Amino acid sequence: MNIKPIRNDEDLHAAFRRLEAIYQAEAGTPEADEMEVLVTLVEVYENKHYPIQAADPIEAIKFRMDQQGLTPRDLEQYIGPSGRVSEVLNGKRRLSLAMIKRLHDGLRIPYESLLSGTA
């Protein structure tokens, strides 16, 4: 096992090539240990150089609506009357903390997504 830090994208691609070769390694083997170390190194490098930002709250709500086949009317129990739902979905009204909690509890939208971009 010859492990070294991942310092650039070339190192990253080399790590991916090695991971492809040892992906099916049996647990307890040196290759399985190498795979675990490489996965950790790849995660650290990608988190540092290619971070994934939390979704915009409105986009997160629309994504969940699409996933579950919901209409704006279905959101009334979480956001309020249809006019308020429309204002939120069109970016004219911010989500209140109560709305965020109800959307999280009812639709399982992560708090990180619902709170992103708030000051």
C-alpha cells in the first residue's frame, strides 16, 4: 500500500483509478484497508476544493414538491393561506421560523436547506 496525500486533481484522478481497481476488496484485506483510507482522502479533498452548498430554500421546497407530486395547495398546511404560499414560492416573502419548522417536520426538508441564505 503506497498512500500519499491528494494535493491536486491529478492525484484525485489517480486515487479514483486505484479505487476502481480495489472496489470489490474483501473486508479485512490490505486492499480493503487501502480503499477506506483512499475514500477518506478523496472526501477531504473534495470537501475542501468542491464544497456542495445547501440548496436555496425555495428550490428545496420545489424539489420536494416535485418528488412527492405536491401542489401549492398542499403547502398551505405548512406555510399558510394560498396567497402566502404564492408569495413564498415566488420569492416575495421569506420563510418564518414557524414555517421552516412545519416544512421540516411535515415534508422532511433539511433545516440546512430551509435556513440557507438567511442572515
